[in-house]
Amino acid sequence: MASALHSRRPRPAGRDRRHGHPPHDAEAEAAVLGACMFQSTVVDDVRKILEPGDFYRPAHTTIWHALLELRRREAPTDAIALCHQLKSTGDLTRVGGPPYLHSLATSAAVGSGAPYYADIVRSHADLRVLQATAVRVLQSATAQGADPAEVRSLLAASLSEADDRARHSSGGRLQRYAVDGWSFVTDTPTTTEPLWGTPGKAAWASGESLMLVGPPGVGKSTIAQQIVLARLGLIAQVLDMPVREGEKVLYIAADRPSQLARAFTRVVHWVDRDILRRRLVFWSGPLPASLNTEPQLLTELAAEHGADTVVIDSLKDVVGKLTDDEAGLAYNNARQQLLRDGVELLELHHQRKQGPDASRTQRPVLDQVYGSAWFTAGAGSVLFLSGAGGDPVVHLHHLKTIDDEIGPLPIIHDHPRGLSRVDTSLDPLTLLRQAGANGLTARQLASQITGEHKPTTADIAKARRRLENLAKSGHASQETGAGGGTGGGQATRWKAITPHHISAVS
């Protein structure tokens, strides 16, 4: 499993300094060693961060040497193999014997969390080194006949050693996701793999977050709920678009969990109970810490519960001040860590408050998403549901696309059943067929879809692309218009093609 990227080194816990003990964290050391025993490849991640002398307990240093030797030989690193290795070097009894090694195995950190705990161990080791340096400099400065020049020289040399050590310790983190240029160009996927949608027209792509935005009551949670059911394999499509099945979903219900539970009772049944118990986990309530201060928390939660998909409902409940760019940047860091760890992310968010003169049919823009620009800048796809709570039909707009734009789509929510469908009365082919022999121009189609008497140039261009696609697929014919002059011209017009049914002749 890929390692998590951390923006800052963990702060050493103060509890380790009680009773005069030098800074250390025995639990973090045990978690690191246990993770290396659980999965041998974790040794490669940890060795970039830790040196053998970084462990406070001598037994842990000995065990780490044994793990490095097993990994060098590409041998297993589990408790049995480790016991055999330590027994061969005569160190098994000294480190606590098989019982202690098995206790380490039970305290294993998940693979993605091991570098985080290794950073804690390294931080404490750095503090111990700095404390020892400070003692040496203080002793030199307070010795009888001390020479200030010699003390300054000792201090400078000590600080230089500390800087070298810090650079070395950060080298693992700085190299963790680095690849050479050729590997980056040839190995990095350049095509999107849809989680929701089809190739070339994806609402949600693997490795990129999906953000659902809109005012209260327009059905953000309703659509998210259906996507979750599809990721669990209980339904196949949402809004006529296929959803790829996943493994396990962690749903962070930080906003109105009781209401969410009532909504789920409408769409799940007794026969679904085993799937829901095994593959769906709800975190009901606030997170144990703010993502502003602990951006690695999302990654740790997903790893703890074995989830390959995380749903956040909603962003305002997991981020501090939404309008603060520092908070937005911290959240984006948390988001990217989670995605880099191979976990898919669906986020629910709300729009800025609109004035009384705002048009309900006007196409929304990214600026209407509330908060720091980092929320939308780091998202892969942004879908906006426009309308008002209680509207029979709301509209889905694709404000930030992955490839081709989806919609705008008129959406009808069946709240009693917890399902949503696309209102086909505004489907371009349906409208073209209703136009009959006269057909439609791109401007006319755009006007009908948007409800605007004077659609924008962008809306007309999108309508034209849809009509051209219908012509390419054989559902429409195109009559190219003539250019205008002083007397005007004739716009290109499209007409629906009536399907021909061929009967067998006996």
C-alpha cells in the first residue's frame, strides 16, 4: 500500500517526558515495528525515515536490525521469521522472546500509517540529539576558563550536524513520491477511468474527487446515497450513468446523521443487511480532530476501516473556517493524501447565498461554490444542483469537467423511494422529435433546455455539439444554413430521423 504524504512532522507527545525520561514514544515504536512485521514492503518505506539509533529502546533497535536483514534477503518479516532470525544471532531472549514479538505484531499500524508513526519516532530521536547537544554546549560554556570562540565553534558544528540530520530525515518524505521523468511520462495514466459515467464522459473519475454542490433541499444527499448503493453493487446506474462497483465505503455523516439514516431506510432492505454490515461504515458525528491541523486523518480513517471510498457529508462540518485559504489549502492537502493512497472521494458542499434577484434558471458558475478557491481547484469534478428546496425538478450542471461535459440535466427526485431520474422531456433527441418537420437550430435547442429566451453563446455552442453528435450517431440529419449578408442568412437546422422498421417478406 502506498505511503501517506504528510505536510508536517508530527508533534512529539509530552507524556514521554515525565519522570525525567528523554523524549520517546514506545507505542509509536511498537506500531512501526509491528507494521514492518505485518507487511515486509513497509520496511522499505520506514528505512527512508529511520536510522537504527532512532529507537529509544535497545530491544527495538535490535529488532529493527533483524527486520532489515530479513528484508535484505527478501525473506518474510512475520513473527515466526523474526524469532528465527533473532534466535540465530542470540538476541531472542534479550528482546523479550516470542511473547514480546507477538505483542508487537498485534500493535501493528496499517501500512499507510507506518511512515507517520516513523516520523514520530524520528522526531523524538531528533529532540534527544538536540538535548544532548545543548548539554555539551552548556558544559563547555560553564567550564572554568571557557573560551567564547571555542564555545561558538562547538555550537556552530553542533548546529551543522543537526541540520545534516534533519535533511537526511526528510529525505525519505521528499523521495516518497518522486519518479524519474521517463517513468512519469510512460507509467502515469493519461486516460480517465470512470467511476461514474462512461469513457470520455465521466462525472467522477478514479483518482480524482467528485464534489456535489447546491443549496439545501435539492437532493445532494439523495444522489450521494444512490452512488454509495451503486459502489456497493446494490444498483447499477445513477441518473442513467453506470457506476463502477467498489469494495467498502466509509460515509462521514457529520451533518444530520438522523436524517441521513431515515433516507437510507427507504432504499435498503432486509436482504441487503449482510452487504451493509460488511461493506458500509458510517462515522456519525464530528471527526476526532480538524483536518486543518491533522490533514492525514482522512487517510488514517480510510485505512482503519478498510475503505476504498470515502463520502464527506458535508465539507462545512470537517473544515474550520471555509473562507480561510489556509483552511482550504489544509483540506486540499488531506484530500490529495487520501487520493494518493488509492481511496476515492465524494464530497458534499453548499453554494454561496444568493440575492433575491438571482435567476433560478441562470447557469451557475464555480464562483458560486462557497469558501476558499482551494476546494474547487483541487477537485477533479464539480457537479452543481441548482434549484430551491421542494422544487419538483432541479438541474444538474457540470461546472468542472473531466473530459466532455455532462448535462445540464433536469433531475426529478422520487423522495419516498430515494431515487432520482433524468427528466427526458428536455432530452435533445426528444425535443428534436417534438419539433417535427421544422427541426431545431442550435439556438432554439439551447433556449428550450436552459429556459432562457436569449441563451448565452456557450449554451448555444453546447447545444450545437449535442445536435452534431445526434447527427453522427444517425439519429438526426443536418441541413447546413447559408451565410448571412445585409439581408441576413439561414441558420443550420437539425431534424430527427424517423427509424425505419424492416419487415420480413414471406
